[in-house]
Amino acid sequence: MRTRLTKAQLLRTTLLAALTAAPAFMGVALAQQAPPADEQSETIVVTGTRITTPGIESSSQITSVGTEEIILQQTSEAEKIIRTLPMTVPGDGANANNGTAGAATVNLRALGPERNLVMMNGARITPFDFDGKVDTQVVPTALIDRIDIITGGASTVYGSDAMSGVINFILKRDFEGAEFNVERSITGEDDGETVSIAATLGANIDGGRGNAVLSLIYSDRDGVQGGQRPLGQLGIGSADGAGYSDFLAGRAPTAPTDPLCQGENAVQAGGSGVTTPTRVAIFGGIPLGQVRTDNTIAANCSVFNFNPYNYYQTPQERFGATAIAHYTINENFEPYAQASFSATNVTQQVAPSGIFTSPFWTPLANPFISAQQRAFIIGAAETARTAGTPLLLADGTLDTDGNNVGNWRDLDGSGTVTAADDLQLVYQRRTTEFGPRSTTFDTNWFQIQTGMRGQITDSWDYDISIAHGQSVQTQISAGYTNLANLVNAINAVDPNVCRTGGGACVPINLWGAPGGITPAMVGYSSASAVEKRKYEQTIVQAIATGSIEAAKTPWSSTPLGLSVGMEYREEFGGTTPDECIKLAPTSCLGGNGGYTLPISGGFSAYEYFAEAIMPLIEDQPFVKDLQLELGYRYADYDPSGGTDSWKYGLSWKPVDQLRIRAMQQRAVRAPNVGELASPQVITLDNAFRDPCSAGNPNPIVGDLLARCLSTGMSAGQVGVVGDLEAGQINVFTGTDLSAPVTPEIADTTTFGFVWTPEFDFGGLIKTPQLTLDYYHITIDNYIEGPPAQDVLDACYVFGDATQCGHIRRVGGSLVVDGSGVETFTQNLDFLEAEGLELGVNFEVELPLGSLDVSFNGNHYLKNEFHSFVVLPTVECSGLYSASCGGNFGTPLPETRWIQRTTWNVELLDRDWQFSYLWRHLGEATSGYEVDNNPETVVFPAFATIPEFDYIDLAGNVQLTDGVRLSFGVTNVFEEDPPVVGNEAADTTNNSLNTFPSTYDPLGRVFSIGLNAKF
């Protein structure tokens, strides 16, 4: 049974902590006085260890982004700063549209944003959702002093989730004065404007004994739709290249050749089969055709170009506030507090809703069905009834395979299909009359931390704190078809009256030209819905750090550094969806991919940890310094049980200029709320093709035919039922309570060196530093719903009967309501990332000014996953595909690097900086060549994404002592993003024919900023 603090206990604890911190805000001076700030030694906390003993250095690999780099990048979005680093791949953010959660996340080593821990000043940031991910939009960018990123497991120091590493935003501790910052950016196409305004006010208290700071920020980001760029104006097929020639020629999308098959954004090829005018079939895999604008029906003649509606850059509005204060009463007692608030509004938009292959009972006497259409449908139904693909009576009669599907109501008892009967018809129709679909994410987040710290003895310090945070997100979805009401609106034999649904029901016209759905029909058959998500986190922590003077080796004068502590953490999350969103199997929101049920759950943990760094040898030949680092943490999770993590490492300086470091760590990630408590629902995932469908260009015979039949298809349905639409497939997701997941376990190894040579090449080069590190991260029993493509491959390619049992077909299809693939959350085999990271920094003295030069590069030796025993391991390094799309989400070049050079010079009695940033992304190849399924293909022109190089320019001038003007241009040479079509990988990242979060889709972006300090 999960233990939670009662509200009374939580209130008492919070009030006690707040009372201890109150003097920091009030500036109260007690009798015992601490020395002034300038007489105190500043304690520097290194990310990756809590030990602060002087002379102690961590053995972990750490990359830092300093204030100067943040200024040069000229962005108020923390996620964009980190995204440029080669060790990361894009997570959610400004360029994610279809699939965004209205947040900005970080993904280290392509192992998933839930597997890296995001912190501020060494404290966890409250997640924004029940999947444990942190929204970096809440970070006060104006207060960032530096960003530390540690590679590898850090669970021993920081607890669960630190599998691939830690991102720690270090904020300015003692800010004094006032600082105002205004930034504006806009693309070369005069769109996508982003404006941010920040104000920071701080003051020292009582002669430097304390400090208080308040930082406020407001930002507004305009959206950029696909239709505003040539690549986003038309759809391109990843498999066949449909529409690609039009793009290369600069032509508009090709209109349907049949003039009677034209509608809003209806095109000849390169789009979705859910289109206008309506496509229709008889449920059970009996194709009919497509409506014409003259109220006839014939062969399918158009697809829908959904691209122009989507966003390359989502609009966002954000307000944030952070207050930090501390006050030293005496050396034993320094209360402190930090409070942050963020209000963010992000809007996502996709193409108009519709009826996405949903079956509806339809009277053949429907008033909108013309005489030709009625005769056509009856003829096709009679042919099927008499030619070995019998219609199935809805009275319970079984078909030849024993399935009670039901697609014909013989209402007149004639034994043949007539105009008096009902058929269950499958519709594919965009409701363009409703306008585009959109979801607005309105997120209010806050976190308060308060505590006290000070000395226990001359060599020991303590830090006791409590933190509580909460995120409340309201999602408003609009522009959708109301599938529940469509059941009634289609069930009509009179143009003004429905047979079901009561007097409010308005019959809908799906059988004529686009635009035939009237405002009254829209009012009844459209839907909007609200879902509210809430997450809470409470952390109580006590830590003691210091040194033990008696614990020294004979060869070292520095004592043992030690940190011990305990932590209680409680997290609770849930969702409250509208009643219509809960309707199975599709909710009321047509085109939303399924339905949603409430989530309510959480976990708690008691954790105990100890960390030690033991200097072994100092100032000996070939051993200037040798330190041993050890750590252990035990965590008792309710309900997941006990876990332990540990680390051991060495830091060795053979000479002053060279440090060699190595670390071995065991890390854990306990299941988050979503993994523990999500109900089983239907949603959408990405896959390439249904190999049993009409989309398979190869003969379906032999083993494949047998496997198709084993998953509930009839012989007449194999090779006839429709293929997946836009690379999407229905999936059943959620928590399988019969097989609860257990914590992930990671073993991480890092090894490398830091070289700071003393030679200066004749005084030309100063402060050179070179780092080279190897990392190897293996995560066993990783928690995930398997990719839908893996389930399909395991069944149809490798014949795994267990995975075949996870494929649910309805009427032979995998896209109609109620069908799909089971991808319940489970422990899969392993994730693995291995690679090398190189860093170089130096300064060059010039006759006029100086150059600061830096380089950071990452090369993957391996980045792979293995889900099921029957499947081979999938290597994602250097690839892109749907299988590598879930956590990886983007192309993963083997080699990626950035190089910055900044010229510092005094001109016209002003200090100037001129800088360029060179961003390099290596080649990426289509993973469909190795995705296990020989039926998957990709258009040859899209098989490889070539190397990409971007140049960004930035500069600033110090106009006065307190005023700085900044300016910059990204993507100076206006490199166009690669073209891969719309089904090359997962929908969140592969959108508008490219990867908008990985490559620059907007062209040149100009920025200007003004910073004033007083």
C-alpha cells in the first residue's frame, strides 16, 4: 500500500520550513553575526557530486555551457540552447507539432527524455505530466549562470531517472542591481517572430549577509505553418516519392485529373486517403470507391494534402517569475528559499478532422445518397453476397471464418440487398467545413523550495530542505468531428430528421461535393473537448557533507570527503478528461486517434545515500593526485519495491597538465505514474505498412498468407483491406496490471582525460584544454510500449505466435475502429548507447584582440535497442525510421559536432564580439533497409540524408558600461532541410516532409537584443 503524507502533515512540514526561511525575506539580523560576504570562502558545488571539500574533484564527465555562450545564442528558450549540443537529440519543443505535449524537453544520448534528470541548482524540477518529463520552459533563462550536463548514470547522487545523465541549470546566487533584456527574432520570410522581455532585480541585504533576487520574463512566439514554405505546401510519399517531382519543379500540388473529384486540398497523389470528396467501402474489406461532385460514385480519384495546416513552428506565449533569497544569520544557520512560477500557452494545429476509416450503419434510403450511388452500392453488395465474400447478417449469423462482424441489416427480409436495408459502411472523409483541428496546452506550473543550511562543525555542513511543486495543464481540443453524433446524423432517411438522436440531431451530407456540410450540420456533428492534467511532487531532504581529518592516507594531506543524507519523495498525477473523450473506441473526437480514460496514481520513496571521495596519493612522481570516488544509494519505492545504485571511480593526475578519469555506475529508474497507472486505451503509433493489406506490392503467399489468416483475416480480406493511413496505426496502450513493470537498471561506464598543456606556441595560444571521453550506457529491462512496427515484424516476418496474438483486426483491417496492435507498457530487453566525445578550448592572441575557439563533438559507436527475443537488435546510429522514432524521435547521425570561434576586439572605444557557430550533422540513412521487414521500402532519393552544415553568426557591442547590443543570424546560407516525405519516421518528429526539430525548416532567422544593467 502506497504511503502518502496527509494534508495536515504536509501543511505542518511546509509551514515549518517556511518559518525557517522567513528571515531570508525579512532581512532579520540576530545577535550572532557572520563575517561579511567578502571574507567568506565561496563553496562551489560540482554537478555529479554533493561533496564540497576543497581539493576534491569528481571523476564524472561534465560539459558546461557558460553565460557567454548563452548570450551569443540569443534565445530565451533553454531547450534550444541544449539542443545544439552533439550529446543531445531534439525532444519536444517549438518545432514539434503533431504529437507535442505543449512542452520543451531534453533528450540525452537519444535514450528518451524521461531517462535524463533535469534540475535547478541541484534540485529536481517538478515534471509537467505523469510521464515524469520536465518542461524546460519553466527555467528562468535570465538567471542562468551556467548549464552543467553530466553523462552517464547519476542515480547514486540524485536518485531515480538519472540514467543517461543530468542537466543541471545553475542559477546566479548573488545578483545585485537591475538588468533588463529585450530580444526579437524574425525569419528572412518576415514571419515566425519571437519576442522576449526579461527583468531581473536583486539586492544584497545587511552588508552582504544575504541576497534577494526577482526575475520576470515574458515571451511570445508566432507560429509558422507548412503552407508558408515550399516544402510544406504539398505532401510527399516516403515510399513512392509521390509529389516529389512537383516540389523539385516548384509546382503546386497536382490537382486530381478527374475534375469531378476536386475539393479543398484534394490532390492527385502525396496525401491521405481520408480526403474530399468522400471515400467509402462496405465494412469487412469490400471496396466501393469515391464520391464525385456530381453525386455519383466511381473509383478512388484523390487524396488529401494535409501539410499546409501543420506548424513548422508552434505559437507560444509564456510568462515566468522566479524569486530567490538567502540570509546568513550566523555560520550555523542560513535560511534560504526559491519560488518559481510559469504560465505557458502553446497551440498545436493539424489538418481538418474527418471520419478516419470509421464504420457507420447507413440506411441505403439516406436522402443524400443519389440514385446512381445507391445502385452502385447495392450492385457491389450483391456481388459480394453471391461471389464467395458473403455479407454478414447483423442477426448473429456467423461468416465463413466464425466471426460475428455484421455489416448488413436485411430489413425487408428479401434475402437480397435493397434500398430498404442498412449497410455498415466505412467512411473516409475530411470535414473541411469544420476548419483545422487544434489543441491548446495551457500550463500553470510552480515550485517552492525552502530550507536551511550551515556548519555543524568546522569541517561539516548540513542542508535541510523541503520542496513542493505542481503542474496543472488544461488541453482544449477544437475542430473535431463528433463521432458519437455522427452515428445519428448518418442514420437518416429524411433530410431534416434523424432516425435516432432526438430532435437536436441534424442529418449530415457526406455524399456530395465538398462544402455540402451546412453550418447546422457542423453545429451538431462537430466537437470540442477539455482535458485537465495535474501533477504534484514533494521532496524532503537532509544532507550532511564534510571531511574526516583522521581519514588520510600516508601519501596525501587531503582528508576523506564524505556526503550522507536521506530523502523522502512523493509524486502524484492524474488526468480528468471530458466525458466525450472517454467514449470507446474512438472518443467523440474523430481523428484524435482513440479515446482517453482518467489516470490517477502515484508513488513514494524513502532513500538513503552516502558518497565518498578519498584522496589516495598527492605530489608523488607520476602521481600529482589520485582520488577514489565511491557512492551507494538505497531507495524503497512504494509500490515498485527496493532498488540500489552505486558508483566507483578514479581521478588520476600523473602530471599537473593531465587528469585521467574513469567512472562505473549503476543507475535505476523506477516506473513513473503513467507507467504504473495508465488505463488501457486506443491511440495512434507509427508503422510503415500493413503487410496483409492492399498496400503490399508483393504477392501475399506461403508463410505470410498463413500468418495473415492467423490474425483474424478471411482469405477474401487478405490483400484487399486498406493499408495504413499516413504511416499511422491504431495501438492499444496502457498499464498491464497482470504484468506490472519493474525498475529499469542501467550500467554506465565513462573513461577519459582532461589535458591542459602549459606550452603556448610562442605566446600565441593561451589556456588550451582538450578533453576526450568514452561512454557506454546499457539500460536493461527498459520500460516502454514496444513500437507497433516491432509487433508487426515479430508476427508477420518472424512468425512469433505470441506477438501475432497482440494484433487485433476488425473486418480484416488494422485502421478501422476497435482494431490495432497491443503495445502495452512492459519491460523490454535493452537500450544501449556507446560513443566518444571530444572537447577542445583555447584562446589565440592577435595583434588586434583575441580569439576564443571551442569545439565539441560526439561520435556514436553504437546506439541500439532490442525489444523482443525473436527480433534482431536494431541499430539506430546513423539511421532514421519509425522503429527508431519512439524514444529516439529523429535522425541520429553517427558524428555530430559544433565549433565556435569568437573574436574579442576593441573598436571605436567599444568592446565588440564577433562570433560564428558551425553546426555539423553527419549522414543518416533510412532505417527501413534494416527494419526487419522485407516488405518495407523507401523512395531511392530519400534513402540517405547527406551531411548538413549550418553557419550561425552572432555579435555584440558594449555601448556603455551597462548597455549591450546583440545581433545574430542563424542558418546564414539558408540551407534547405532534407526531404524524406511524411512516413519516414514517427509523426512527432517527421512532419511536413522533413525533420523540423533536427534540421532548420525556417531558413535564415535574424535576431537583435538589448541588455541594460544598472
